[in-house]
Amino acid sequence: MDLSYGPEYEVFRDELRAFIAANRHLAPVAGGPRDEKARAWQRLLIAHGYTARTIPSEYGGAGYPPDLLKSRIIAEEFASARVSPGLGGQGISMLVPTLLEMGTEQQKRDFIPSTLSGETVWCQGYSEPGAGSDLAALRTSAVLKGDEWIINGQKIWTSTAHLADWIFCLVRTEPDAPKHLGISFLLFRMDTPGIEIRPLVDMTMNANFNEVFFTDVRVPAHQIVGRRGDGWKVANVILGNERDSLADPNIAQARLNALVELMKTETLDGHRLIDQPIYRDRLMRIQGRVMAMKYNELRVLSSKLNQGQDAALARMIVKLQGTELRHELEGLGIDVMGERGLAYGANPYLQDSGAWQVHYMFYLGLIIGGGTSQIQKNIIAERGLGLPREPKTAGAA
Amino acid sequence: MGHADSAVKASLPLSQSMSFSDEQSMLLETATAFCRDKSPIATVRQRMTTDAGFDRAVWDEMVALGWSGMAIPERFGGSGLTLAEVATVTEPIGRHLLATPLFSTQLFVQAVLAGASPTQQALWLPKIVSGAIGTVALFEQDGDWALDALAASARIEGNAAVLAGNKILVGDALQADCFAVSVMLDGAPALAIVPKADIGAARIRRETIIDETRRSASLSLDGVRVPASALITGEAARKALEAVRHAGLLLVSAEAAGGIAGVLGVVLEYLNLRKTFGRKIGSYQSLKHTCADILIGLERSRSHVYHAASLMTEAAAGSDIRAIDIDVALRMAKVEAGDSFVFAGDRAVQFHGGFGFTWECDAQLYLRRALWLQYAFGDAGHHRRRLADTLLSPVG
């Protein structure tokens, strides 16, 4: 097995670089799927096979065969050019791969093209007040009456619920089954009567996530992915994808480089931070981990190609390390500013628009989201290392 | 973007062939089976009690498998492969604590390949291929990791050089057939290639070291005479020392990566066996999470080691790879593998409770090896300091 980039790949990279150079003025600087510029950019990228690359063309994708090296080259080039790689979000990164694997033909046709184009924006209804790390303990119920599901309950930490057109939602449909086998995966519109959204302000003072309440929400019976009771299996297809996308070593390297620049201007006791041995040592610890992430990524790729080791486990390690590393890196940025690291929000002494403080907190959110580091370590130890499970306490299902 | 930005980026080249070739995968499988077979833990302990510290019959088998001559060109009878292959077999050596003079011998090989005259190469390399043991005498009493800060010296007398001074931590010295000894000559580092007979048994004294699975000795060089033709001087000496340092960093890191896998195996077995408060201790999260941390350290170490090995292979094949990038990759590998193995060994001892503190517990064998590897060729703090000097703007 050899991961050499043959000449084919070098040509591919050159073409991509030329494409980015010629078209970067068309790329949106920021802006979600509601922004027409972002949607036009998405269409252009799909037409050239630079996003939605392997999704079949009958579902609105570019229809190329999977080629992990090309996908990797695409990610690298857009990151290093600092140009938007196309639309993201939970619909594209999580629901589309799930439907491709578990959806009916009709569901694929109904939902994938409009999701890829940005017309349909999704949110994910998973966590509940009593079901976070132990997601399978969720209690939101769906009861089939005639040809409709009647949904009652509450979701929490639902990112972009206030912006979404649709939700993919885990609900309990088989209350008497063991907890993992009683869940179903439903799709429904967010403007269905009986849905109430309340914004939650996160610790960065952003209100991106929400509480979502369901009171007798009526959903057509066919809007289920997989069979009744298969929801946990369906959700796990997505969880793998989510963990995959949370840690990008190229971005971590760019932040590290910015940190080095900051440390050249910040001083302590009249000396530049960049010259102080303790800070240099901390920088090198982080640099080593950024590099390891990058090389780990290559090994994950090669294991996918090899079908050798457990790629899901390797991805979990990527999520765990990538989010912890960014949190630590951004935290060092705050340390470096000394007392001025206390500034926030509209404070005129704020450095770099508050990026260090906001990222530090935001990455703490990502350490928690999709399974806290502690949960990840449990899974790695049990599934990866074969250590015994925690004994069930009395009363657990 | 400033200077440091470009410097940091430029020094992160991605190896183009991170994963194993088919040949390397087969080699890893062969080596893993070999080491498991030849080095069960009871045998490791038995060999620790012997003078040589290793089993000559096992060494002969490794020689027959071509391992000693792996990185030696075919024109000297070797396999013409690279240090990446030596690293591949070194990982399972670390995993199974196999006692062997392979590491010492490979350092000697690198010194000779990089710096010695064609005559010296033709003299020594075929002997290594057929089983001779080589070693390097580099370090001195001050414990400095800089290979060119030397008190030992040589002075020319006619056609010979006369050596003076002392060396410590010379691996496998009592069994070695030939030595590469670093000395100062006319104010610059040089290497003398010396057959055992010219050193003499009286000058070699066994040292007790922290890793009982290894053998080490001090050398007294006073009065040792070497023909001038056996000296490596000037630029050749600099290259030879650099090659030895690189090989040392790569192989020590590979051995440490293997060691993490080995000690993790020891830990997992115990955690699945031992019960306290009515349950297996492996079900406690504090132990589980630490095991996950050890696994992550192992994965990180392997990634750095494979990457460094790949870069060295590509450089050897003529790719345009800067020396500074190889240096960075090797130091990073050493930092990660060194720290991670010491952490793993330390926790492995702790997890065995009171038994862990006893000589009987196998975890301590790994911890003692981890410490040896951590301090060989520079510990993590030393390398982070050097990495900062390379990757960041100089202090000032």
C-alpha cells in the first residue's frame, strides 16, 4: 500500500489551484445558505466536482467515484487559500450521508438535491434535557395515529433550529422496547404547528442553539428513515460523520501561526513572549500535536483505503484530540495577552476581534458536542481496547 | 505574514508515502511474530541475568533474516534498504523488550556509511552483514547530548592517532567487534573506527544502567592507537555524527512506540483480570480514560515515527527534502514517543498497585526501558528547545 500522489493527483491539484485563483472573487466571505452568493458558489463548486463530489448526480451531487486523496487535496487547497469550500451545516454533513445509506429512493430524491443546493436547511433534534451523553435515554415520544406520528417532548442544544426549514429528529416510538431499540428517526418541517423554539445564549454570548418544544406535532407516517425502532442505527451513521468533520489540522496550523505572530508583539517584563522559554516550550508541545493530527489523518485515510484498522475509532481519536488541541491553543492565545485577555465583546482593547476568547469557549462546546471527551474516552477504552463496561446501576434500562 | 509563519509552514512537509509499502507491511508482520516468539517475558527476565544480555542464537537468526545488513548497500552484501525498514523491525523489538545489539550496530553502520573511506566501508560493512556487532562511543561524563561537545581527544603521531579520554554509555561494548569513537582532533570532532582488539578488554568496564535489558559500558581511551586511515575527519565526521544522531532519534522513537504498545498490552491484561470492590478494575473510568490517553499517545508517536521514517526514505531516494525538515520530524518523533512511553510506563506501574512497585511486575521493565529511551539522544524538553530555535525566530 502506497499513498504516493501520482502525476494524476498533481494535475488535479494544479487544476484546483487554477480554479480557485480564477474564481475566488465569486466566493462568499461569510454567509449561510440563505445568501444567494453562497448558493451560487455552491452550484459552481458542485459543477466542478469540488464539493458534494461523490454524491450521485441524480441527487444533485457531482457524481465522481470516491477518491480519498482527491477529497483530501480539495480540503487542503481550500483551507490554505482561505476560500469557502462550499456550504456546510448539519443537513449536508450529516443528513445527506445518512439518507444515502439508509433512506428510501423517494427520500433521496426529495431531500438530497435541495439540501445540497442550500434551499433546505436542517437542524438536528437529538439531545434532550435528560439525554445528552446517554443519548439513547431520550424520551420525546411519537405515537402513530392513523397515518400520522403525534410528537410530544423537548429537544435541547439544537443548533440553528431558529434558521432551519426541517429537522431530523430522534423520537421514542417503542416505549416498551430496550432503550436502544425503541427509537425512530423522523424528518419534519420546522413550521409544523405545535413546535416552539426558545433561543439559548451560549457562554460566548451567541444565541445559535435552542430549546425546541413539541406539543402534538403531527407528521406524515412515511417521513421516517429506516424502520420503526431502527433510529439508533440510523443515527449512528451520522455520528461517525459528525466526529469526522470537527477537527481540521490545516486550520489548527493557521491558528498556531497566528499565535506565533501575536507572541512576537506581546511582552512580559519587557521581553517578547516569543523569546520566553516557557512559552516556547508550550508552543512546541502544541506544534507537535498539530503535526501528529495531520499525520494521523493520513493514517486514517490509509486505513480507510486498506480496510485495515478500525477507522471509526481512529476518527473518534481525531475528534477528541482535535477539539482538545484547539481549545488549548486558543487558551494559550488568551494567556499570551496577559491582563488584556480579560477584554471581551465591545471592549476597545480587544485583540483580534476577540477571536482567542471566543474560540477558546467555542471549542469547549465542541469538546462537549457529539459526545464529551470523557464519553469518547469511555468508548475508545471499551470498544477499542476491550475494557469492561461500567456495571449497570440499579434502575438503568 | 512574518518570518516565523513561513518558517513554521515550510517545515511541515507531508511525507508523500506515509503508510507502509507491501514489503514494509510484510516485514512488520514477520518481525512482530519473530519478536513475540523469541522474547516472551520470562525469557526477557532470564536474559537480564546474563553477561551478554542477549541471546547469540537469536542474533544469528536476525542476521540470517538480513536485519543487520538491511540499511547496507547491496555492493557490501546488504539489502540496500533504508533506516525506515530498520525502524519497522525496531518497533516490535520495543514491544517485546527483545534484547539485541541491533540498535548499537545500526548506529555504527550509519557512521561508517556516512563518513568512512571506501576502504573502511569495504572492511567493515560486509562483516556487519554477516553478523559482526558494532557500536558507537559518543557520550561522556557530562551527559551532554551535543555530539560535538567532546573532551575525548586524538593526536596524530606519524601514521597513527593516539586517543585519550573516557566514554560512557557505550551500548553492547563488551560484545562489540568494532567501535566508532568520537574525539576532538585539531579542534574539530572526528571519529575513529576501532576494532575491539585495538581497544582491549581491560579498557571496557560494564556499567549498571536503568534498563536492565540493555548492556552498556564505559571506555577508557588513553593510549589507544588507531591508524590514521581509520579516522573520519572534517566534513565527513560532521556527516557521520549527523547520520548517527538521526538514526539514534529514529530508532529510539520507533522502539519507544513499540514499547507503548507492549506496556499497554500488559496493562489491559491486568485491568481485565484484577478485581477490587467486586468489579474488574478496568471498568473504572479513571483507569479507562488513562488507557485511552496511552492509546492516543501511541497513535501520535507512531504517526510521527512513520512520518520521519518516510521523509528519510524519500531523502535517501533523492527527493528534494531539506535537512532541516528531517531534523524537525525526528525531534518531534522523539518528543512524542519519549514522553508518551514514560507516561504509559509510569501509569502501568501505578495500575498494578503495590505489586506494581515490585521487581516481579513486568510493567516496571517497560518503565525502566522508557526512561532509557527518554534520555538517549536527548529528552523531550531538550528537543522542544531545539525545535523552538529552528521553527520560531531566534531568541532576541
